[in-house]
Amino acid sequence: MSAVSFALFDTLVDADLPSDPAAAVGDELRARGVEVPADWADAYRETHVDAPAGAEIPLPAHVSRALASRGVDAPGNAARRAVVAAFDPTVTTRSRAVEAVANARENGPVGLLANCAVPELVGRVLVRSDLARDDFDAIVSSVACGWRKPDPRAFDRVADALGAGAGDLTHVGADPSVDGGVEAAGGRFVETPEGGPIEFR
């Protein structure tokens, strides 16, 4: 059975995510009474979780480890709440995105496969877009499945959720270096033009 998956960011939607994530997260940590280290930008950029290649590290876990590396404790779920608040974007739906998803549904199940290390973000982006959860038969984010595109295991996850094999998956995305990873999983890649309308049929 053939299936189609779409990337979310820069493919179906544009979202004004923070240009300086470390600063944005730092501000939200301070707002929650967390003492942010003076060298927070350096701590944020450092690797604190030893994960296998291709694995997604949830950003709250990274932030908690970065703080701990400087002897700072974030009580309760302050790190998670700060991360979620820092990534709270305005969303614009790309031209013809809704039409592209509808066209794909005529041929089989349709999924969403998003690289996203921030919990809750994919859902909030969809709510603020012209798309809906019901437009997709499966929604897979890297923070939920554990693997980031272009790792083939990310495409395996969404294909499996759609009841198909990765070799029967067509993935639509804007970045060949990321979304093109579907080809290593045996599937087909359809590139969308930068900033332009989606022309998937």
C-alpha cells in the first residue's frame, strides 16, 4: 500500500521560532525563578546527553542537563514549561498546503513527520494553522518517536503508523538533506520549492 507523509515546518507551515533559542529559553527560566548561569549560551550549545546518532533528545532534557552542568537545579517541571513557553510561534499556512494534503489523501493514507524536540509544539502549530489533526492518519514527531530525519528509522515510524512499509512511502519536504533521507529507507522524496506553493499531486 502506498502512503504519503509531509514535513511540517517550512513545508506545510511557516512558524516564527526563536532566532536565539538559548536566550529565549533563558528568559523563560528566569520568569520561573530559575537562576540562569552567566555562561548559559555556552552551556546550551554543549552536548549533555550521550545519544546514538540520529536520536532526538527532548529539549527539556537537554535544558535540565545544561543547567545541572553548571550546578543549577530546575525544580519540578520548570525546564519543560520554560521550553514550551519559549517556542510559542505565530503560524502561517503555506500556499496550497491544505490542497496538497487533500490531493494526497485521494491516493492513500497521509501522515505528518516533523523534526521537533519541543513537546506539544507540533500540536500547537497545527491548531494555529489551516490544517487539522484529522487531515492526517498519523502524526509522528521526532520528540515522540525518538529519531530525527534524515535517520531512516524516523521514516520507518511514520510508514508503520500509516500501515505501509518505508519502501512504499513518498515523503514531501523542503530540505533534501533532511527530508531526502526517506530514500535511504527505500521511499521516494518530493521536494517543495523554497517559499513557493506545494505542487504535490
